[in-house]
Amino acid sequence: MNPPAHDVSPSRRTFVRNMTLGAAFIAGGATGGLAAELAELTKGGEKKLGVALVGLGLYSRGELGPALRQTRLCRFAGVITGSREKGVKWSRSYGFPEKNIWSYDSMHEIASNPDIDIVYVVTPNGLHAEHVVKSALAGKHVICEKPMANTVAECDQMMAACRKAGVQLSVGYRLHYDPNHIELDRLARVKDFGALTRLSGEHSWTFQQRAWRIERSLSGGGPLMDVGIYVIQAACRAAMAQPIAITARELPKTRPELFNEVEETIEWTMEFPGGVTCEASSSYNRENNLFRAEGAKGWIRLSPAYGYRGIEVETSAGPLKFPEVPQQALQMDDFTSCILTGRETPVPGSMGRDHMVIIEAIYKSAALGGRRVELPRA
């Protein structure tokens, strides 16, 4: 997408300054602040907090398990899984004792196990509420993978259980720790390109065969719940606000026999305070991965925008290049740091709930034929 003719691109000097400011923000802001905190907390070889993964699917196998080898404040301490055999393989691979393997039915037993401090829930969306509540009842701090739950009501239940137990609840928003998205935050805040008022984004991929992600009871919805939530998160960061209204439409299905319980493609518009808008979409029938934010003096485009690695950034002043970081390791270390220092997680359950409010409004508008749905103001 090219910038409109009225854009006034910053000079090369300003662009270099932007990059310097971005680097300084990363060094002194979210990532740098965490680095300083980690250095302080690891003086003298302090004990790491133990993490148990609930669910050993693709994300645990490919990302979270390996990330736990990179963390400085966490240690992989156990698993909750539907397969004892699978759990034994993980214990041998990662070095935790076999006594720290539980089934979903026996996960309440972690309450009496001092090895476990944090539980990371990585099961299908429809099981998040049950597993977060069980973890809180066991007195463990909780990270819940996104989307937080299938409904806002479930989010409320999860947050209430954690408050009652006196434990922290965080949502797995790994991009909060990615330098490219931190730069988007900085541009929104300091307005180098002016206020970012025109936003757009899409996250789509081609879904080939039946799986839990298209079973409504487990997924809560289709691509919007699965990957569209990334666009929502990016838009709220760029707008520095929650939307005030939504309009949406579901496109006709090209494979209704496969997507008979959830949407195949959905498009929506988010209206934010101050005249900021975001045109967004998500599909299980095409490939796209981008986010763009435009102000009166320039624009920034991330494409691909939401990956575990390989995010690329272009701006009206030229490309930006930041080092790749272990997003999941930083995310888990930051949550552990929050527990050790008493600091509140920057990606709390309330953020996950806010995004579910938006998702419910998108589905409501689409069901009402594109009628504008207003959201409650904070």
C-alpha cells in the first residue's frame, strides 16, 4: 500500500533520529527495563521459578518448550497433559522429574508441589477458563494463551478466581516484547509521523483440514479468534485506546462443508476516539500478514507483522531493522520478574478481557448484517 500524495515524508536526518530514538526506547523501555531487572534479580544465582505447561500441542512443542531453555528466571518444572507417555518423553527431554507429570483430572495436585510456581495454559480456547481457575485454586500464578477465553463472561470468571487466590494472571501477548511492535508503540506515543489515525491490518492463513480450531465449542470462532486477535492488539496499541464502535461483515463461505461451525472470512472496522479508524480482516482462505499505521507526516508498515521471528518494517522514511529477540522467553521472564518484584504484568487478564469485548462486538455486528455496535467506554 503506497502512502497518499499528501504525505510529507521526514528527511533523512529525521529518519536517522527516529531510528536512534527507537533504539533508545528499546534499550530504556519495555525490553531494556526488563534486561536491567533480570540482571538485578539474577545476582548471586537466585532460585528460578518453576513453570508447568498445560497442554503439549504445537505451540508448546515448537515455541514454549524451547523458549524455557532460554529464560533466565524460569525453569521447566512439569507438564499437565492428556498423555502420560508424552509427558514422560518431555520429562526426559527437559530434565524435570516424572512425578511432575499430571493429567487434566489430577492437575489440582500441583497445589502441594513446591516445584511449580507458574502454570502456562496452552490448551484450546474453550478449556482456558477451566484450566486457569484450577491453577488459581492451586495457588499458582497463571499465564493464559490468547485469546483469553471463548467469552467475556469466562474472562470475568478467570480474573475473579485469580484475584481471590491472590495470584497474578497474564495473557500470552508475546508481541508486547518484540522490538518492531515496541517501535509502533513509540511512534504512536511521540507522534514522529503525527497522530496515527488511519490503521489497517490483516492476519490470514489457509486452513486445510478439520481440527479443534474450527470446532466452535473449543475455538469460540474461526480466524478472528485464532489470528485476527493480533490485528486487534496492534490497532489498540497504535490508537493507544480501546475502540468505541465496531462494524463487521462475514464474507460468503467458499468451503461451507469445512467451515460449518465458524466463519471462513470476516472483515471489520474499529472506530477509536479522536477519529482514528482501523480497517481489519482475517481469513482461513488466503495468506496475509500485515499491519499499517498512517499519520499526517508519515506511515509505518509491518509485513510480515505477527510472526515469532522475521518481522519486517518499512516506513515513509525508509526501512527499519531491529534485532530478533526470543519473544516467548522475554514474555515468561517478564512475568516471573513481576511475581518476584510485585510489579503488575503489562499484559494482564484485563487486557485479554478488553480484546474479548471487541471480538464479541465484531461477531454481533456481523450477525446483525453489519449494524454499528457501540462499545462501553472505559
